[in-house]
Amino acid sequence: MSDFIRANLPYLLAGISVGGQYALIAIGYTMVYGILRLINFAHGDIFTVAAFVMVYMNATMPLYISLPLTAAVTVALGFAVERVAYKPLRTAPRMSIMISAIGVSYLLQNLMWYITGGLAKQYPTIPWISSSVTIYTATTKMVTLVTPVLTLLLVILLVQLINHTKIGMAMRAVSKDFETSKLMGIRINQVISVTFIIGSFLAAVGSMLYFSNYTAVTPVSGAMPGLKAFVAAVFGGIGSIPGAVIGAFIIGICENIIKALGLTTFSDAFTFALLIIILIFKPSGLFGEAIYEKV
Amino acid sequence: MKKTRITLIVLFTLCALALIIFSLSVKDSLPGLLDRMDAEQTATQDDKMLKARDRVLESIREGDRSKILRNLERYTSGWADRLDLNGEIGLELFFFRNGPSLTALGLFLLAAAVAMALSVLDRKGRFRKAAPPLMLIAAVYTGVYILENVVGSDSMLMTVLEKGAIFALIAVSMNLLNGFTGLFSLGQAGFMLIGAYTYAIFTIETGTRPQVYQYYAGGLVQFTLPALVSIGLAGLAAAFFAFLIGLPVLRLKSDYLAIATLGFAEIIRAVFQYDGLGPITNGSNLLRKFATYDTVLFPFVIAGVCIALIALIINSTYGRSFKAIRDDEIAAEAMGINLFRHKQMAFVISSFFAGIGGALLAMYQTTVQAAAFTSAMTYEILLIVVIGGMGSVTGSVIASFLFVAASEWWLRFLDNEQMIGSFQVPLLRSGFRMVVFSVVIMAVVLFYRKGIMGDRELSIKRLTSRLSLRKGGLKNG
């Protein structure tokens, strides 16, 4: 038994840690979808941009400035993307907005490629978080332990914000019925902006945690975690925050179990297979509301 | 009106016949031409000159046209002062150099004359409607053929045309799904991957297989099929996978469909890189040394035929059903259209042609690797479709050529640092091209949402009537 635990504990820990990081990205997807009914394809790239901002900030300033500044820049980017690329298309068909999101993703990737010259950049080590720690014979980084705790803390804060503040109430109203809440005097644009700000902030935090596990960042290294976080959001029922978090943890853990079995090639494919199975048997996800079409 | 037309027909026919006969007659006359060229100056010939002349003659015996032309060019330009290159000899030389192009031009003129004659005789006017677009297509193909002979197949222009034709086919196949049937599918890269791999696996020569599959003991497939058969198989393989994938996926709606097809493309990519399938797919190593084409016309003809087939499908009863589904699913179902069956049909047909496009892409690249068929590739094709106009075949075709030309050629200069005098132009360095390019695309997506063509097709009649309108407007103003 102890051998079994010794062999598999590192994978389980990694799964929980990655799951937490996916959760932070997935919240951004699920909130935007809940309100705009838009798959924000650019969210994964915003997550990567956050990593590069961190790399460049950290080169010139101390950590206690660069960390909050990175979050601020990422938030500003998320806000700007919404204002420039999604707001003008509010009355357009949904396909147009989705295409615009794909266009933004393409633009951000090319922009990152241009600025970095296509080279991998070394991600800075954040003290304490990057230090090693040993839990029952499994050596891992501190970030593995910090991530789930921090994730849960942020999620609880977010749920409080949504359930008990005025802006949270507005968000719930808008996600329930866009048109009616507009008629009720809710400032739709403000609500949407706040949604993007929260999503981008969580993506920035997720990016700091995620890339602490890796040595380098490239312009495409955020694409896969972005897609997986999206799968997590669908798995949990898109539009539902607890659903996204639980989905992310399940995907993170399953993925690492598959790696433990020696099938690393299929760890990505598994995630998508899971997505397709979920979509076929329960398209609304674990916690999502079923959508009925009115004629 | 009729008189001028008949004059034109006669004129065209005469020109065409002259071109064809003359260009064919000079085909084998080069040795005699060489004699006439230097007939008067045999006394002053030196050794070097004789050697160059012998090389031309030798390459004529070998029969490799590009080699003949190269040696001939060296000979005539090296000793231009001693050779008689003017007058009749010069004309014959010109005809010899551009022989195939001029024959093609002649054939095109002949076809144009025949078409005009038909439209004069044709009283019902059926042919008159179809003639201009057909002539335009024939003109494009003749133009491509002549260009290839004039500028050579290695030039940037030809590369752009090749890749543009291949992307046109893939974009039209995606447009059939996204623009005409209203299914937002993002799986195109996956089906291209299946097509490219099927093609490559079946056309690697048996002798080189041990080299290509060096980690998998020469691979499992030990036979080679002809290129055209393999292209057909590539399409069929993609269509078969589409059929299987479509069974569960096509029941999903809009964004769920998008993400599920995207997921399937990723799964396909992972499976093809799986080590266990190595004897067939060569694992994550690239496939190479398979049959490729040697003229630009090959992708043009294949892509052209496929696009024509798609256009025929779109104009058929099925195509009208697809459009009905796109415009209103529920109304279409109420009209008696079997939703699932038609969606499946659109999905399978689109994937079939995406598979053929993938095979052509493999031929263009000369190597294939599964890792390259990412979702970014699908996004690029989707952007082409959007730029051309969702629901316009000609729009997709025009947009593909523009997209490829802009990204590979016209914007190249943005990637190089440039100096104006002593002033270094800021921002210009590797990668800037793609940034500018994606900004342009975003501008199209945001402000020019209908794309180049909207959901209309390119029509010569509308173009000419607009031109004449503009002329009329000028007169009035």
C-alpha cells in the first residue's frame, strides 16, 4: 500500500495542482459564456500574455511590484479586448463574435511571436512558491500545495461577490436574460467589462502558478491549457462557477493518472474524448442548466 | 453587332491557327536554326563557342527541355556579338523558347473563337449565359500555364499560386459547412491531416520505405499506389472518419459543435503521433519521399475540378436544403428536410474535399508531420472563409489567393529591417508581417463583416454592368 502511494502520490499532487490552475482559467471562460454566450477563444492567449508580461516585468523591477503590475496589465488587456473586438459586435450573429474571438487569438499569438522573436523565454522563479517541499517521500514544489488553497480561496471570494454584491446581482440577472436586464436599467456594458476584468485577473493568477512549474514560456504554450480549461468549463456545465472548478480538478487529476499509466501521448486526447462523451450524454454538463429552444 | 462578332471570330481563329502551327513547327527545328544562326561566321569560331554549341546539341538529344533552354540561353547570350539573332531567326528563337506557352495561347484563342461562334449560332441563349464564366476559367488556366513557362516554377509567384489553389479548395470545403449549411465546425485541420497522411503513406516508394520508417523497420505498408488513386483514397479516408465522428457530434448545436469538432481534430492529431501506430504513421517523425507533382497545373486542375463539384452540389436540391437548414433549422425540418441526414451529408462531403486538400498540401510541402496540423491551421482557413464571405464560393477562392499572397509575399518586406537614408525604419523585424496581417484581418472581421463577396458569387455580367453604369454616370456628370 505504501509503495502504491509512494509511486502515485507525485502524480496525484500534480493533478490537483494543475487542476487548480485550470480552474482559474476555466472561470474566465465560464463567466464570459454565461453572460455573452461566447466562447472566448482569446482567453488562453491572454493567459500566455500574462506569462510574458511577468517575464519582462521581472527583468526590470522587484517581485512585489511586478506581481501586481502583471495582474494589472493582464486585466487591462482583457478589458481592451472586450471593448475593441466584442463590443462592436453585440448585435451581430453569434458566429461573428466567435470569429472575432478567433481573430483576437490569432493576433495575440502573432504579437507575442513578434515581441519575443519566437524564442522561449525563461520564466522567473518566484521565491517561496518555487521552493521544494517534501510530502511523504514525494518531492514537489511549494506551488503544488499553494494552488488548490489559493484557488479555493479565490473561488469562495468570487461566489461571495456574485451572490452578495450589487454588481454580482447584475451579473446574475444579465446571464439569466440579456434583453430584460437591459430594460431593467442594468448597465450591460459595465457588467460585461467587470466579467472580463475578473476573468483576466484569475487568468493572470493562474498563469503565475502554472508557469512556476515550467522553466520556459513560448507564444503557444498557453494554447493547450487554455483549451483544456475550456473543456473543464463545458464539463462542469458552462455558465456555472462551481461546475468549472470541479470539472477542472477532475480533468487535471485524470490527465496525470493517464501520464502515470505511461500514455502521455493520449493525455491531451483524453481531455477531448471526455468532452465529447459529456457533450453527447449530458450536453449541459454536470451543473449546467438545460437550454430549450423557443420557436 | 453581328458583323463585328463574325470578324472577331475569324480574326481569333486565324491568330490561333497561326500561333499553334508556327509554335509546333519550330519545335524540332533547333539544330537547323543553330546552323543558320552562325552560318556566316564559321571561320571565327573558337573552341569555347563550339563546346557551348555542342552542349546545346547534346541536350537536344537528351530531350530535357529545361536543360536545352538553359544551354541555348548560355550559347546565345555568350556569343551574341558573333551570332545573327535578329529578324526571322530571332522570331523563330522566340517561338522556340516560348513554344508550349504560345501553343496554349493559340488553343485558348481557338476555344474562344469556338465559344463565340456557338453563342452566335445559339438562338435559345443557354450557351450565352455559361460561356463567359467558362472562358474566364479557361483564361485563368492558360494564364497560369504560360506564367509557369515564362517565370519558372520556383518563383515566388508560382509558389503563391500553388498554395493559393490548395487553400482555395480547403476554404471552399469549409465554406460548404460553415457558410452554406450553417454548421460551425472547427475540425478541418484534422480531416486535412487524415488526407495528407493517407496520401503520403500510400505513395512513398517501396525502395525508400526503410529510410523513411527507419525507427519502425521499414513500416507496415509495403506497396505503392498511383498518385491520383491515393488522392482519391485520401478524400475517402477523411470522409469515412467524418461519417463516424458526425454520428455523435452533429446532434450538437452551434458552439458545442465547434468545440467538439475542434476536440476531434486534436484527438486525431494525438492518435497519428502515437508510437504504437508507428509502423503505419511513422509516429511523431515526418513522412517524406512520397510522390509530388512537377507542374503548377496539377494542384490547379485537381482543386478546380473539386471546387466545380462543390459548386454543383451547392446548386443542386441538396444545396438548397443545406441553405434552408442554415437559414432556419426548425422551418427546414417542418418543410420535410431530414436535418441529421443533410447535416451528415454536408459534413462528409466537406471532409472528403478537405482530405483531398490535405493530400495536395502534402505534395506541396513534400513532407508531412502531424504536429503541424494544429487548430491554428483551422483558424487560418476560417479567417479566409470570413474574408471571402460566408456563403460565397468565388469569395473563398479569391480570398485564399489574397491571403496566401499577402502572408507569403506582399508583406514580406515587413520582416526585414530597412533603412531610408540613415534612418532606421522602426518596428520592422522578423514577425512584424504577421502582426500587420492579423490587424488587417481583425479590421475585416470587425468593420467589413460580409467579406469581399458577402454571400453572392462573382458574376461577370454584374461586373460589366457596373462598369458601364459608371461610364454612363461619368457622361451625365
